[in-house]
Amino acid sequence: MEGFSDLLEEIRHQGGPLLWIMQKKQFIENSKKSPKRSPDQIKRDVLNSERLRHVISKILEKSGEQNLSRSEIESEAKKILDEMAHDFDLKYVRLLGFILIKIFSSIYKHIFYNSDIIDHMSIVKHYPTILLPLHRSYMDFLLVSIVCYHKNLQLPAIAAGQDFLSMSFVSKMIRHCGAFFIRRSFGSDELYWAIFREYVQQHLSNCDRPLEFFIEGTRSRTSKSLQPKQGMLSTCAELFMRGHRCQDIYFVPISLTYEKLLEETLYSNELLGIPKPKESVSGLVKARSILNQSFGSIFVNFSRPISLREIVFLTNGPNPSNSSNLLNPSFIFELNKDQFKQIESFSFLILIQMLRNQIIQPISIICTCLLLKNRSKFNTKLEISLNSLVEQSIFLKSMLSNLGIKVYWPAGSDIESTTNLVLENLNTHHNLFHLGSLIALRQSEDLFESASIYIALCSYKNQLVNYLVRVSFVTIGLILSSIDEKLSLDQAFNIYTFMTRIFSKEFIFRPGDEAKDFNDSFKYVINTSLLLERKHGLEINLFNAKKLIFLLVLFEKMVKNYAKIYSVLAMLIPPDQNRFMIHAEKSIVKEIQTRIFNQMKGKNNENDFLFDFEVLSLSTISNAFNVLNSIGVIENKNVLVLDRLVYLKNKLEYMNGLLQFKLENLINLSNQLEKNINTSENTDSIIEKSDQSEPNFTPDNFVKYFGLKKNSKI
């Protein structure tokens, strides 16, 4: 692919893994770096720091009757730091690198990285640098380090969870390769917080090596992005916010895209409620069966570095410091509310950049086509002919390319080469598909197994929908706003903002960017002639109806799923209690899943237009539940207001009904146009018409649900 190089191919050209790993290395380092410090010296500097001495003195003052001595607290600090700190050693890097490349050469066809990586990473010579990869797999940090090693970039110090410490051999190896281990939660442990902050900030201020951490905190099981975590980011940004210890910090978003995830089945099972297996060496040994499988290609895309100083100046002027801290020693610093808001906004900016720089792989297009072709199917085989799948894949690939989205498509635009590419991808995912006269999703008599396969399919579709969520929501808003046959921009924006609020846990929307995102997506809709601007207003362009319909149906099942979740949640609340106290969120989420599963298992869903396997995902249910806090259905974090929940459920059901109503009209008009111009292919051969009518739907309730003031919460 243009602009990308194949790491595995380059290693083969250099004589293979052994010659490659044993090459003499001269890593690109920071030119302003203080004298090189060993891992032990870094630990000594942390233990002797003013910050730590100050915190130990505070703990002694508070200890009271516990009679703690300074030596006891210092001993505890040393124990924490020994458990946390990396012990970088290039010998171990070479050993692990050799093993990994041997494995990767066996299971991956290509590992692509962007060819301009050196241009992007030259900033490491001048400023503290932080690498921020998307977190989709345990492979993420290994791949980033291997690419850095290959391009002679200084290897990062990597923040890892303490889960790895249960595997002594593995934790020792990755500790020697630069990993440092931190708790998932620090709570109010002052000593731990002080050690953590000092350790991280010393790496930055001394430019010992770049830092690397995952802004999402943990791996995404759905291939959608998780909401950004501010803890690690604010610790790094604090160094700059002090205003005198660090001129700037550069952040490098890194996008990773997998053709097939190693954790594919594991993720699906976790989302259905099977606990994640505890990390262990025995589990690693059992996983050796993957060596006989093919996992396709990977893309590792290093984005252009983002300057924290530039972002802060753009939003807050030329003085980033907090005046309330100026009289304190440099190690006593508290971020104020405005600075926290800046960091939060910055975290969303980084994540959006990561998502936009992902490379879409063919399997994402294939899975999306299969799911959208079968709009109304439930508990039956999702199936499609090979010819139809190939035609749809070409159509969708072309549409994505026109959007400016980078698509990896190692085939021509002709039918034959695309057919071979589609079959190759289906064979790579043979565990998901049945290849016969029709391409079908594998099904089982066990509803749980069928749901697991379906959810895996959705995860590959989700790689694609991250790109299209804004333009799809805008398109839905525009079409639904045409209740009187005239499209209203104001009403469309109203519907768009409603959808971004409801689905804010599913996708990344930067706070305050609603109007900008709407306008940018609206411009795309106009510039690509999906809608036409006439003297009398906006008009649907039926010649582009297929693209328009695709954008409309992309999220229709999500609307249905949320309505179903809220319907079941309402049934859990006694009808005489309008204000219901929530005590155990996880129990409620699990109960919702169980009830929906039992309804599916009992085949009570045949006439229920709201069912879809993805509604069983704990991620979907949790996101739908958690968003109730931000939209006012749950007050004070634990009081659910029943009439607001019922109103929201009814609104989503109405929205779904109106969307079906509009879609059927649009499909019929498009087919009539194609018939008149003698086109052989109908629109419903690309997107299936729904065979389930919406119960009791009437478009007359539009004002009730969408004639809203802009400051309304729901």
C-alpha cells in the first residue's frame, strides 16, 4: 500500500530475524538529554526526590497513634518502586524481539508501518515524547516497540498493568524491555501517587526515553474506542502546566488495525459474560495453537506528533501556568478546573486522531455488507450470494475512498480480483463464515454460540463505523427532519445532538465540537450530491440513493437495541416507584442481559422488531445504562426517574419507526427510478428491505419527540 512499508519483508531482505535483531543499533535520542541514567539510578533519584521526602513527612504527621517511622515508610516506598520500575536491558530486547519476529512471520502475512515515521518521530530529538497507541490487543505495545527498534527509534518506557506480574517469566522479560507496572487504581494512597508521579515525570523531564501508555486504559473488546482516561495524561501534562520545568511535550497518536484479532473469540465471550481468564504462563502455553493459524495483515500508523503547548495556547492563551501554585515548590502542584477541562478536551482530540488514521481492511467492509444486507433477520442465517457480496464490497470501498478514508485493498476494481480478495478474507475468518452456495454466518443450535459469532462479526464492522458515525448521524437527522417533506437544518441538528448524547459512550465526540462536526458532515453530504440545494430548499438526490440508504441503515440496529434495553430496564422498576434507588449497577446490567437472553431463547421475539444479537453484549448494555447519568434520566448518580426512562424509550422506538418509514419510501423511489432508466440492479439488492413493519407507528408524533428546545436534556 502506498505510503507504507512491510516490516516482515524488510527483515527477510536483511537476512532474516537473527541477522536483523543482532545489528548494531544507534538509537535516535534526545539531544538535550541529561547524562544517561541507568534504571537503578532513576530509582535512586525518585527515592531521593523532594516530592517523595515531602509526602513521607506528611504521612508521618498524619500517622498519629500508628507510630510509623521514617525508615518504615521509606522501606515501603522502595518496595513499591521495585515492583513498579522497568529494568531496561538491550540483551533482553534482542531476545524477545527475535522470538516475536519468528512468531509474527508465522502467523501474519504483512506488518505494515507508515514510511514517513522518521519524519514524524524526529521531534524526539528535541522534546519529551509520549507514544499513545490505540489498545485493541496485547500485541499493541509489542508491535510499537518492534517498529521503533527497526527504525532505530529509542525504545519507550511502557506503562503496563500489574496483571502481568502474575506471570513471573513474562513480566521479567517485558520489564527488561522497558515496561513499568502500575496499579489499575491508586485510590487515596498518597505514597503510591507520589512515587508514580515522580517516576513518570522524571522520565519526561530528563528525557531518559519516550513514554508509552494507552489513553483508553484497557483493551477495547468491541473495536470501538473506549472513553479516554485522564489520570496518566494529566500526570504528564502537569509537568508542562507548571510553567517552568518543561517547555513542551509532544504526543504521538498511533493507530493499529488488525485483519484478525488474536483475542477474537475471547472478546466475544467476555462481552457475553464469561470472565476474562487470568493471565498465566500456562495460559500462554495453551495459546501456542495460534502458531498454526493465519491472522492476515496489521497496520501500525504513527501520526504526526501533537504539541501540548500549541493546544493549550489555542484554548487558553500564552500562559498555561496556574497562578495559585506559583508560591509553592515545583513538586506541590494541583491542576485547576480549567486545566482539567483542557486535558479532557485534549484526550478526545488524540483519540479522534487515532481513529481517523486507522487503515480499513477488507474484512471490515465484508462484515458490514453482510450485516446491512440482512437488516431484518434475527436467529436465522445471515446469508448473501458471493456475487452480491463482491458487488456490495466494491460499492462500499468506493464510497469510503470518496470520503478520504484509507482503505487497504490489495486487488483491482474488477470483479475477478475482488472476488479472490473476498474469498481470501473469508477463509482467514473461516471460524465465522460458512462457505457454500451462499456466504453465511456460522450458526449453532446453542443461542450463546451464535451470539458470540455474531458479536465477533460486529467488532470488524465497528472498525469502519468509527469513521462514519458523524456523517451517518447527520444524514439520519436530515432525513428524519423532513416530516413535512421539507428538510430542516435546525431540526436535523437537534436530532444529531440527541444521537451524539445518547450514543456518547459508544463513540468519541469531543465536547463542544457538535456544531463543527455537524457542519463538516453536512458539507460532505452536499459536496457528494447526496442531497441537492435547490431554491425551495434541500432535496434528496435519488441517483445517489444507495449511498444515502447505507448511511441511514448503518446505525438503525443500535437505535433498536437501546430501545430494547430501556424497555427491559423499565420492567425491573416497580410501577409505583417513579424514583428508584440504584444500588448495584453491575447486577442490573447482568439482569437486563439475562432477561433479553431468556426472551430470545424462548423464541418470544418473532414479532419483536427490537431484537438483535448485539443487544446481549455487556458493553452495549453498560453503555446504554451509563449514559442515563449524563442525560438526566438518573439523578445524583443513583436515582433513576422512571417517567423520563419511559419517555426516552418511547422516543427511540418512535425514531426507529420513523426511520423505517423513510427508508421504505426512499427504497421504493430509488427502485422506481432504476426501473425507469432500465438499471438491472434494484436498491434492495444492495440493502435489504425490512420485512417487519413497526407496530402502531404514525409519523404524527414528531413534534412530541423532536420539536425540542436546544437546551433540552432528552
